[in-house]
Amino acid sequence: MLYTNLKHIETAADYAKIISENENVVVICGRMGPMCIPVYGIAEDFEDEYKHVKFYDMEFDNPESEVIRNLPEVYGFTGIPFTLYYKKGKVAKATTGIQKKEQVKTILDKEFAVKITT
């Protein structure tokens, strides 16, 4: 179990359901380590600002997280966390390792921009 304030994904079935039922999803797959904890905190900070995005975590060492570890988008990643940005059930962006708040915001703004119609 990850000790974050994010919603947790514990099974591959839950992961599939969340990705299929929500248009904009961020999943951070990691551990409670020095490279991962800051990324969880950034996601927690953005939950209020990006209400149209669902933020989750998933434990990297959980056998169920093989659904993330085996994605072609993370092939070659050597650091954790794996952060996946899903748009309409498809990976829109994937990053590895620690991220700064500005980097995450740039991705959120690009991949999940709210289009204003007049």
C-alpha cells in the first residue's frame, strides 16, 4: 500500500475500469521512495486545480501493476515512478523518474486542456 492521499489502484481489473470509464487519468506507479514521493505530492497539489482529471497511484511492486510495467510506452524506462497520462483510454504521455511541478503542469495543460466554447 502506498501512503499517499491519492486514490489507490490495487488490481489490474480496477486499473482497466478506471482507464475505460474516465476521459482524463493520471496513474503514478511507484514506491514510497525519494524519487516517487515528490511526484505523488505534485499530483495531490493538482487534484483541486484539474478537477477534470482523475489522479491515482499504483504500487510498483504489486504483481497487478504488471499491466503498467509491460506497456510499450514504458519500455526502456529505468527509473520510477512511471507516470502515465491517459486520454480516452489511451496513453497520451508517459514519463519516468522524478518530475518538477512545472514539468507535470506542462503535460497536464497540453494533454488535458479544457476547451472553452462560446
